[in-house]
Amino acid sequence: MHELSIATSIVKTAEKEVQDNGGEKVLEIHLEIGQLSGVEIQSLQFVWELSAKGTVLQDSKIIIFEPEGRAKCAECETEFALEKIYDSCPKCNSPFKNIISGKELKIKKLIIN
């Protein structure tokens, strides 16, 4: 379950930011986790409380934004929604594409007290 290592990494990053900014704890954390990132949101939420316990993230509100997958076909340049990373272009059926969004995995904002 790589969601545990992701949660641990988020905790470490948040602790460093709180320390660097002279804060005490995080009131809110905003995460951007794309639908094509491979992260199971339910699994991340399951391990979140355990990972955050005793840290600056304990009792913080977690807000997760899940950008949908979008791609642009490398052959015909059609932009389309991407449900799975291996989906082909709906216009020309080419498997070659540039992924525009959906693979994000980042901390967007911390509200520190």
C-alpha cells in the first residue's frame, strides 16, 4: 500500500513548512490528487489519521481536489477526457497522446496556525 508512504511524505513536508514558518500546527491541508495518479483516495484517507496522529497535521481538515484525466492526441491534436491512462483518442483511435491533467500529486495549500 503506497498510500501509507504518500501520507508519511505529506506529514514530513507539512512539519517542515510549519517549522520554517514558525507555526504550531496545520488547520487545513489542501491536496491535489489526479484521477490518473494511481493513488486510491479511500486508502489514503484510511491511513491518514494514523499517519497524522501526534504530528502538526493531527485534527487538521483535509481537502482533496481530484482533477480529471485529460489528454491531447499526438496524431490529430484532439483534446479529450481520459478515464484510464491507456485510453486511445476517440477521434482517430491513436494510442499516442500527451497527458494534460490527472496525474497530479501535490500539496496545494497549508493553513498554518
